[in-house]
Amino acid sequence: MNIKTLLIRSLSGLVYVSLIVSAIIIGGAYFMVVFGLLVGLTLFEFHRLTGKQGSVDALQILSAIFGVILFIVASRISMFSPFFLLVFLLGFVVCCIVELFRNTPARTDNIAYFLLGQVYITMPICLMYEILSYNYIVLLALFVIIWASDTFAYLAGSLFGKHKLSPSISPNKSWEGVVGGLIGALLTALVFYLTVSDPTACEISVSFIRWLIFAVVIVVFGTLGDLLESLLKRTVGVKDSGHIMPGHGGLLDRLDSVIFAVIPAAVYIFIMSIIC
């Protein structure tokens, strides 16, 4: 990697991290704008990716608009409200009606990918708003732990990687990288425990053990999310999900771990809030 490429990659990553961190800390309308854009752009990217499979041609723009609408509903009301479910079902009905009158050979596949995009991308990002409302530190920790895990996994895999994690899906990933990522995540959890924990709070930050378990959950499911996206890219024969982030690929390449890990992480947070 030459200096120019490294500089572009670093600047691109810095902009991405700055937007995510600032949106989580500031919250409110700024969070809605930043993460709403993430929903729309990532959905559009996802459908461009799946559209490389021969006759598949899902409704990219409609899916992106619908995903943003769902996110707005989730952030203004709640993704667990009956209205959110009604809007989701309405989007499904609209997609089916449009596909009925399209002259494409894979209309049922298009509907399936439309729904998959909402479940795979929109729902997890809507869930992030729920976590933000619960405690913004927890959502910030989710992202930072993922980033630390990815960095340590890359370093450990580059230096010591010998045993392949899943050669048929992602030949460059190794078990040594997974262990390195876990170490990075646990160290990051320790930093959060030492700097932001409140012993009186009824949440994961009440004890160091809970922070460690939180980190393990994120690493395990984040790694699986990374593999899932690698499987999708291998299926359609591409290296990156897109090119919106110079030196990094697409948004889905950056969000694959966190959108998969946020669901079990939210379940863990819910359980801890009950037994606290």
C-alpha cells in the first residue's frame, strides 16, 4: 500500500468514524440525519450488489426510501410499536404491487431481496436508535468495540494467521485473527468500564464482568456478520460491496459486523436490565 492510498484510506476512515461518533454523542435530529442516510445508502448499495445475480433486479430506490421511512418511524415513535409493523407491512404490499406490473423475469426474487434488505439493514439500524434512547454510551461502546476488534483481528491475522476460519467464504480470515479481535474487544471493554461505568446504574456498566460478556457477544456475532457479508460478495463475485468510501469499499463493508451484532447485543442489554 503506497503513501497516497494509505492517506486516502485514513482520511476516509476518519470521516466515517467522526460522523458515527458525533451522531451518537449529539443525538437528536443529527443522529436521525446521519443514520437515516446510512440506511438509505446502504440499502441502495445492497440492492446494487444483489442485482449482479443475473436476473435479480430489486427496487433499489423504493427500498432505500422505504428504509428511511421505517427509520424515521422508529426514531419518532418506536420500532416496537404497532404503527411500525403496519408501515413495514404496507411497504411489503407496495413492493408486491409494483413487482406485479414489472416486466422482469425474477419478480419473486426481487420481493424476497426487498424484504431481506429491510430485515438485514433497516431493522438493525432502527434497533440502534432504541439503544441510543436507552444509553448512548452503550451504542458508542458497540461501535468502538467492533472497530477495536477489527483492528486487532487484522494485526493478529497478518502476523500470526495460519489456521483459516472459513476458507470457502473468506480465505484471508483466520482463527488467530479472531483471537486477536477478542483481545482487542476485551481491552476496549476494560477501558469503558474504567472510564464511564456507574456503579449505581441498572445496566451492563454495573460490573466489569457484564462489560466483558457484552464484548464477547459483539465479537462472536460481529465475526459471523462479517462472514455473512463475505458470503454475499462471494456469491455475486465482487471484492467490495461498493466504492463510496475510498480505500475501504462500501458502507456495507464497514457496517456488516455491527448490524449483525446489534441484535444479540440488544437482547443481552434487555436481559441485564431485567436481572439488575
